[in-house]
Amino acid sequence: MNYSRNELLHADAAINQLRNAIYHLARFMAKNNIDDKKERMQRIGKNISKTYIKYWSPTELVDLNNIRDVIATIYKKVLKSSISVELNENEQLIIVNDTNCALCKYEYDDIQIAGCEILLGLISEFINIININSKNKTILLIEPLKIQESKTFGNKYCVQIFKYKIEGGM
Amino acid sequence: MGIVQWLMKKISKAFGRNTSSLFYSLIYREILKEINEITKDEELSLLVMREVGKQAAMESCERHSAIFKFMPGSPDKVVDYFELLWVVVFGKELEELDYEEISEENSIYNSYLLKIKHCPICASYGTSPEDTFNISKLGNKTEGMACGLCGMLQGVANFILKVKKNNYRIKIVEQKCMGKGDNCLQLLCKIYDYNEWKKMTQLKLKDKTLSKVILESDIEEEVIQKNKVDLLDQLQESFSLDKLEELIDEPLENIKKRIADIIRDKLNMEPEHFFDYFRNYEEDMIRIIGFLLIHLLNENGRFIEKLLKNETIAKVAGYFFKQLKEMVLLFVPLDVVKDYHNLLIKFLEGLAPNEMVENIKNYSGRDDINFLFEGAQIALEDLGINFSTLKENIWEELNQERENGLLSPEQSIINKTQENFPKIIQLFQEIAMLINEFLTLPIRVSISEGHYGLKAAINSVISEEEGLVGSIKNRFDNIFNNIQALRE
């Protein structure tokens, strides 16, 4: 009897080599003249969330009161990262500072895309699925905005930025 | 599993960058899907995935090349360390591995079949709508979902062989895939001669799609590596994990085996034949060991030889050596000496002719020590200590120097002191001897305690898990778990 995904949920794996594989995938994309690499990377993250959430979910509803905690919990449980989350309510931005990004570690001169694009897709999809499945009329939805800084580009840490909006309501 | 292999696994796990295994499995699936999105051909996607895995592993290895220099250098040994490779690649313990050796007539190395009961890549594959990579489109002869993992394992294995300057390479191919419905993940590890391997790589470069992931530097790199020689390269010749493992697991048997190999390789004769030359000259053989020990110590920078060029230092060292020779049996308990004598007999059993072993059994441990010191003395004479000019002890030497000086007819305080100097020396000598004798007992006790304590501790181990080793392993487990937790 093979492992189940439920069992994998409770185990850890070293991502080091698979992290490198992401950049080799990016090179393969570039050599095949793929232009929408960012969207494809984010799609990877979104697909991961769609499957992952069937086995684990941090909460049943995400709103502005708990969004910072929910994001920190996802990073901790899924990526084993301790991050800090800032909320910019004026511009409706969520800013994640990740000093030990699971998908970015080394600077690459030949790569113009950060591995943590995947995390933009992963986090936004995770939260959107939770909220869409909730029975609340007013829901918070988030979408990937940009990777502001990344170790892949030579920065000291990764800064992932999301845009949020509130949908539904009165 | 050997203790060194176990420790390496712990270190690899503790210092790897961990994520949840489910995330690992899903990101792996997504990479394969993205490749397939480009190739639109499932079988070709597997080949590309394998290359991506291989390149990813090689990249990691290049960054930590020093560690891999201490891994075993022959292909069959590398396969022995498959569990360790699995932890390096996947960061997870390998559970339930069956291992089968397949003889290969045209190769000096056999192939290996590895059957793994649990595959993290195929876990629950096909149960989610996102599992869109269509396994059913794969032919029976193609690899399965774990091809990328195979590429990684192969990448690490061949990196080790490359840094160890070995002329063989390993191909790890997935033969059975649980995603395809097989009952296990089955990997075939086949060993190729380097030239044959190079031809295979060049053929792959000609493939239009594969050439987009295979780096041409793959081949050039082999040549560059051969010219690199650093301190680690030299160290790894003597210390690799498999050698350490063997020495720790069965020290005496492995030292015997290694010495037998050296005698066969360097002297082109069987060990028994070699030791037969010393039959009835067993005393000389032990003296030679003492002699060689000193010369071996001197080999490192000829430090002893340079030091003994100074006449005073040579004299002091000579007296120290003489004192040590006389006192050693006062300090080291006879039972301990006897144990080491028995160890020497065990060492020679099987290596030397029976008659020689019987002759050595007639000596005592005390004799062994005397012979060793005699041999060492000859070596020290070669290196600059003239033992024939030394007095009975250092105090007489100091006394002699005073007697050689001329005495002034006028008896000043200084002169009186000089006159009394031999008596002062005599007094110091007696006090020093008294302290020595007082120290004899506690030193004997501590040596005995250390020797028998260690012996008792080792002999009292009931099983690996229950005994000292098990307890130390648990302690290390806790330490590494804490390191891992801290890093997270």
C-alpha cells in the first residue's frame, strides 16, 4: 500500500533540489520561447492549493481581522517559513516579508523570474478557495500582484505582494 | 545501517530546507505538468523531467561538493549508500527497500534492482482533478512518474563518481511505477564505462527537445574536474564514509583486511608469506613496529628530526624517553598491557603463520612494550639522540656539568651554593621520584578504570537500540530535531 497524500501532509521533505528544478523549468520555458512564465509559475501555485486544501485548511473564513495570521499559518505549515505580514489598507495590499523563502535562495544571472511567483499563486488561491467555499455574503479575495524583491534577483530576502478586494455584501 | 551513514542522514535532514512532503509531491507534479504543457508528449515529458531532476541535483552537489568528496568512490558502494542518496534528494527516510544484485557478464560491476514499497511521488495520484498528467498515455517500456526523482538520484550518484575520479557512471531507471499500477517503485541501477556513458550523453544532445535541457557543459565538466586537486581531494583518498563505516563497525577485522590488501598490492605477496619472513624473529617484528611508529611521526614535516638537531633538546628528549621506558610499566596496569598483547595475537591470527602466532603467545605484554621501546630507541638514535652519551638520569647529567666547572679558591656565598648544588639536585631527584611513586597508583587506577569502563560499556550493550549506541542515537535525534526546529 503506497503513501496517501494525507500521510505526506504530516511529513517533511527537503526541497533543496526541487527548488533548483524550478529554475531549470524556467530555463526550459525560455528555450521554448514561452513568454507568460509568470502566469505559468503562478498557475503551479494555484494548482498546488487546489489539491492541498482538500487535505488541510487553516481556517473556514478569512477576513481582514485574521488575514495576517492565516497567511503566516499557511507559510508555516506548508512551507515551514516564518514570515512577517504587513497590511496596507490604503492601497489594499498585503506585503509578505520572507527571509528564508522555500523557493528562492541563490541569485541567477540568466533567470528573470523568481521561484516565489509560485507562492503568489499558492497563497491567493488558498485564501480564495476558503472564502468562496464559506457561506459568507461578503468575502475577501486576493490576487497576486508582484514579487518586489527576491533572493533570485540578488536581494537579501523575498517580498511578495498581493492585492486584496472585498466582494459581495450589502 | 552504519553509524556514519546514520549520522550523515541526520545532518542532511537537519540542514536541508524543509517543506511539507505534500507540497513537495505537488510541486513535482506541477513541474511535470508544465513540461508536458510545452512538449505535448507524455513520454518526452518524462525524459525532460529526468533531465531537469538531474541538472537540479548536480547544481546542489556543485554547491556542496566538499561533502560528496567523502562519499565512497566505487559505483557498487555508491549504490550501497542509496538510502543516504534518497535522504539527500528527498529529505525523507526510505522505508522498506528490497535490494537485488543482477550479474552482468560484460561489466566488472553488477547491476542492482531496488524495490521501494512507498513512492511519495505517486501518493494518491489520480484522486484530484489537478492530476492531469495522463499516465495512461505512457507505454509499458517508458519510465513512470518518479523519473525526475531518478534523475536526481542519478545526478547525485554520478557527481560522487565524478569527484572521486571514477571511470564508471550509474544510470538509474524507473522500471515500475505505482502510478502506472505497479506494486512498487522499482529502480534499475546499471553501471556503465565512462566512454560508453559519454557516447550515450552525446546521442541525447542530438535530440531536438532534450537538447533544450541538457547542458553541453556536462561533458566538458568531466575533464575540468580531473585537473582539480585540493586538500580535500587528498584527504578523501584516505577518508571516505564507507571506509570509516567499516572501521567503526568492525575495527580489528577491517584493519586486518586493509593491511592484507596493502601487503598484496604493494608487495605482491600474500600476508602469510610476508609474515613468514618474521617467523622466529617475532621480537624484531615488534621492534620494527616501534621503529616505524617514530619514523611515521617524523614524516609529517620532519618535525622530530629538526627538533633533535639542537643538542640540549636531544639530551632532554633522550632522558625523557629513558624515563618513560622505565616508568611505563609502573603506570600502566599489567592487565591492560595483557589485553593489548591479546589484541596483537588476535590481529595476527589469520594473517601470520600459526607457528608465529604461537611464538608470540609465549611473550608477555611486558615483553611487547620493551620491544616496542627498543625499536623506538633505534629510530630516535637515527633522528639525533645519542643514547650512549646519556647518564643514568637527567639529575646526574646536571651534576656532571657542575663537577666540570672550576671552583674558585675563595669561598663566597655563590661558591658555597655551587658546592651544595649536587646535594640540592639529589634532594629534588628524591622528591620527584617520591611524587612519581605516589602518582603511580592513581594513574594506574584511572587507566584501568578507563580501559575496563570502556570495555564493560561496550560489552554490556544488549542491543543497538537499548544500549549505549541506541541512547546516543536518540540523543542525536533530539539534537537534530531541535536544530531543524530552530532553522524553521
